[in-house]
Amino acid sequence: MLILESRRAREMASIVTSYGGVPISAPSMREVPLESNTDAVTAAQTLIDGGFDVVVLLTGVGTRAWLDVADQVCAAREPFVEALRRVRVAVRGPKPLSVLRELGVAAWVTAPEPNTWRDLLAAIDTADAGSMRNAHVAVQEYGASNPELLAALETRGARVTRVPVYQWTLPEDLEPLRAGIRSLADGAVDVALFTTGTQAVHLMQVAESMQMGESTRNALRRVTVASIGPTTSDELRRHGIEPRLDASHPKMGFLVREAAELLSGLDDRS
């Protein structure tokens, strides 16, 4: 099984091994703070000054990063937390919700599983369909911006401010990822596991730099591609790759187990 996970690569490899698989670890991402947190600093001050009506938190890491900006750059951790308590806070999943609980901040809306931005919008609409009209909304971003989410909020009448607090870049050591790409092309991979759409972006970026873009796409069309959920699957489709599996829950354990079960079923029929 090809693993593109970076931060939790060892944990995922251990899960793969527990199901009898052989992990091929090819870390594809490195999380780095933005060199300049100007936008995050400005947004933190705007929040403290009462300039936002709604705050959308998309990731736990991003929520903590924005809090760190308020703490370290603005020296205003407590005013930032107090400001969060005064606005409506919508969260995409359990990780930003966990951060809010640590801070003693109540969430107005939490997206149900599989915790996509579409689920978040649906939850907002259910809670208060008119809540976005003329509302000034801060959207904490992670990695690449999500223009579809921003446009959907604006369609509902919101004035949206993007808050980019960290970004994804390629690993410093690209050789494991290059080796994973070569393993794909050589037919040494049965399953490719994707836990975020950025993994697909980086995999194809490096494959193209190796002049192996088309062969990598063709290889992924032959193997069992397993995705953590709809957002990741959408990114795979943008690259012409149709996942065979969307995990029933957006967790690594479910992804690996269900991929192993799917592969076993395919083997049984061969």
C-alpha cells in the first residue's frame, strides 16, 4: 500500500501492517507557517475589535496557529478567545471543535461527517438560513484556498475575509516520494491511500517534474485508490483519477481497514 501521509506516516504504516499490508511510505507534504502572518494578524485584530459576525474554523491545526498569532504577535490571546465567545463560530469537524472546547468556546454549528465544506454549509443553512446575509465572515484557511466555499458564502450574502494561517509545501527530501512514484509505475503498488487532496496535488507535481505524469495517472487508474472522503476524492478527480473507495468515516483506521477489505474482496473474485 502506498502511503502519502507525512505527519502521521508511522502510525498509518503500523495500521497497514496490522491488516497484513506492506506499507510503502512516500511522505508528500510538509506543513510550514506562512513567512508573513500579516493577514492572520489583521484578522485577529479585526475579530477582537468586533469586526466579524461569524468565524469559520476549518482545521484544528489552523485554529491553533491563528491563536498562536494572536498570542505571540498581537500579545492578545485572552481578548482573541473572548472575541470568539461573542461571535457565531462554525467548525468543519472534530479537531477545531476540540480546540474550542479547550478554550471554553461554544460552537454555533458543527459539520456532520464526513465533515466536508458542503456539510458545513448545509449545517449553517439548517441552523439559520439567513445568517450569512450581510454578515462579515472570517474563514480560517488551510493549505490552498477553497474558492467554492468562499463563493458559496458570498452567494448567501456574506462578506468574506480569508485568513490563511499556514500552508503546505513539498517535503525537503523528495526521494521517498519519487521512489513511490516509480513503484506505482513499476506495478509494485496495489493500493494508494490519500488522506488529503494536497497529497494528490503534490504527487502529480513531482511526477510531472520526473516526466512521469501520464504514467502515474495511468498507474493510479489501475490500482485501488482509497480516499479519506469527498473533498479528497474531488481533488483526485481533478487529476483524472476516480477513487474506488471513500472511507465510511474520515479516519485513517477506517480508510486502511476498508481498503484492505475491498482488496481482499477483489482477490476473492479473481
